[in-house]
Amino acid sequence: MATYQQTTDTFAELCSSQGSTWSAINPEYAARMALQNRFQTGLDIARYTADIMRKDMADYDADTAAYTQSLGCWHGFIGQQKLIAIKKHLGTTNKRYLYLSGWMIAALRSEFGPLPDQSMHEKTSVPGLIEELYTFLRQADARELGGLFRALDEAREAGDEVKAKDLQNQIDNFQTHVVPIIADIDAGFGNAEATYLLAKKMIEAGACAIQIENQVSDEKQCGHQDGKVTVPHEDFLAKIRAVRYAFLELGVENGVIVARTDSLGAGLTKQIAVTHEPGDLGDQYNSFLDCDEVDASTIGNGDVLISRDGKLLRPKRLPSNLFQFRKGSGEDRVVLDCITSLQHGADLLWIETEKPHVGQIASMVNRIREVVPNAKLVYNNSPSFNWTLNFRQQVFDAWTEEGKDVSAYVRDNLMSAEYDDSELAAAADEKIRTFQADAAREAGIFHHLITLPTYHTAALSTDNLAKEYFGDQGMLGYVAGVQRKEIRQGIACVKHQNMAGSDMGDDHKEYFAGDAALKAGGKDNTMNQFG
């Protein structure tokens, strides 16, 4: 990437070539605007971020401590603030992504109002949110660089060459807020052609990683609810291929496909798979069906039958016209799903589980890695889990097995606040703290995400503010609970005019109109009260 000075020199040559007609164009201002808008299209972003993910996947293969993380977003501003906070507190965005959750789009972005996670929301809202997220991340770049440019001007005016050189170095080594987004395409919103068309829109908006699940599109459920229905492998593989074709068509050869299996908690299928010979993929899928052996003379009207090992079998069909799998076959189906997906074009796996348990995940991943040694997972650290209760029970069970005295605790009541300061609670909290590192090391988890964090943080913070502001505290409820904390913690949004682009607008006014510019950031701007 060209340096600040190189970019300025390029524009200087261009302006000079235009003679006097461009004499009012300042090459340095043009260079600043170009650097503030490094990514011209969503495809630029998709190619750039795909390279990041591929490098991170290789880093993880070399060292499992190099796992990646993300948080779910439902608005561009939320995604922007996450990345600003990451840079502020950690100094780098390295190995930190964003996650775009279909659940949050359904619940918060549909014109129908709040919807359950059943693919009933407008599919166009998915690429729309990707584009919105990257618009806000690019604005974060422009805002931060704008501050560096203004500081550079001040250093020059003060004759401080050392500071000016340092600021120019910061500009040349600026780390963008643009990071990979893993985007949820649900079950593809229809057939493989519909999946392909939507995937193209998502990639054009900037998505380098698309997550697709093996549920039936028109029966899709949230992964942590009941009633999930899976499709035969060939149907799912057609959609994986559709996404790959979309990446290739748009020139994002490094695009990442995350194949999600819901088979662990899905006991139903809508279709009996096509099978051509014993042991093929369709036959393996059908082998998990819950069947009764029947005599040909007892066949009833409308019965569906399959033949296996010389036996005539009737799969158990529900009134919904769905077929059920044998109980206890979930893990075996997950392993087959994952191996099949990786062998037919997927890059990463997602196994939806009913609890966060390293041992359970590892038991499946180890079986998958017997066939595909470098299998890696994206894992949902879901708010649908009661993390406190789950890990307290895990510690309780481990202590019981070790012979440790647990008589002071009631296993079914471990969520009680009376245990919050106990030895067991402290041990459970430590397991929660190290869960991601432990699972990355022991269970092949390359990427940890929380799907719905800001859904819950928004609800919690709003509850606290409403209680104080509309209660006895009045305006102090806002000042003490929000603004004063913003000031003390150095939250950039305390200067909300700056965050919304007011200072950048002033910069542009000066570029365009010079001394005649009417700026908003003068002495009477109340944002000056925040220093």
C-alpha cells in the first residue's frame, strides 16, 4: 500500500497535468480523502478479509492458542463500536472478527417486526446489514485518520518536525477497522439457486465467510429450539457448491464456507435420501431412520418403504409427514455431516450443541479428524446456554466423580445466588474464563463467537437507565450511569457529534471552500466541554 507521501505525490502529478483548471485542488487533501476510503467496493473488502481468514486458519493449524473471536452485531454502529473498543483496549484488531446473526436480523431488522429465527425475515436484509456494518467500519477509519490529519496540521503549524514525522508514520501504518464478517445465510432461503443468488449479494456487500446450515429452508428453526429438520447430504452439498460458485464468479477465490450441522438436536428429516447402492451417502443417511420391519402382506395405503439388507422397512412417519431418526444417533450423524461437508468443499465446521462442554465437542471432533486431520470449528458460545448453571453442574459432577464432598450443594439449585461466593462457583467461573482457550486446544475450535451479545447488553443497559431516570434519580440516573462513565472510561461516543462525522464534514468544507467554509466545530460547539 502506498505511503501518505507517495499518495500525495501521485495526486500532485495528476493535478499538475491538468494545468490551471485544477489549481484549486490540494493534492494532500485528495490524498487524505483517498486514504480515508481505502476500500472502494464490497468485493475489495471480501478479498482483503478472506486473505486475513486464510492466514488466521493457517496460524491456528500451527498453534491452537492462535484462535479467533467475534461478537454478533445487529447494527452498523454496534459493529463499529466493537472494533473501536478492540483497538482502544487491545491495540490491534488481529484475530478479532464480527458475526452477523440471522437470529438478530429476524428479531431486530425485519419489517414484519420481531420474528423467531425461522427464516421468515426478508433475505435482502442480510446483505443490507453486511453493507451497513462495513459502511460504519469504513467511517471509523475515516474518523480516526481525520484526527491524525488534523494533528499533523497542528504539529506543522507549531514547527514540531519530530511530532509531525511520528504522526505521518502512524498514518502510514494505520490499522483498518475493517475485519472479516462471518455471515449467516440460514439454510439458504430456498433451493440451491436461491442460495447462490443470495450468496452473491452477501459477497458483493463484503462477506468473505458464509455460514450455511443443513436444515430444511421452509422448516428452519433456531439451533437451540426443538423441531429441527435436516436434509439429505446431497441437498446440502448442492448449496455448498452454490456458495462456492458465487465466490468464484465474483473473484473471491479465498472465500470461506462454514458448514453447520444441526443434527445433534435434530430428530427429523423431510426426505428419504436417494440411494444407488449399499453404503453410498444416501444409504448412510437413511440408515439413521427409525424403522419397523414389515411383512409385504401388511403394507398399508400410502406406506413409504425402504429395503435394507434384504429386509423391508417402514420408516416412522409423523402426522406432519416428517420422518424421525433413531434416538441416540445424533453424534454419529454429526460426524458424518462434518466429514462429508469438508470432503465436498466446506472450509470450516459449525456443530450446534445443547450445552458448552469441551469434552462433548472434542469427542465428535476427534472422530472427524480421524478422516480430515485439519478439521476446524466455528463455535457458538451462545446466550441460549445458562453458562453459570452448566459449568457449576460440570464442576459438581467432576468433584463427585473425584470423591470430593459436595454435600454443601444441591445440584438442581446451583444457579441460586447463595452459591455465588462459594468454592464451587469460583471453580466454575474459572472454567468459563478458560473455556475458549481450552476448547481451541482440545476440541479443534478455530473461531469462538457470541451470537447475540448486544441484544442482551442493550436490554440490560436500557433497563438500568429506565429504572434510574424514570425513578427517583431523574437526570442523575443518566449523568452518573452513562455520561460520567463515558468520560471516565474515555468512550469516544461522549462526543457524539464527532462520532457522527461532524469533524470530517468540517474538514471537507475547508477542502471545498477554503476560508469561506462555515464550520460546526467552533468555540460555541458544546462538544468542547468534553476536552
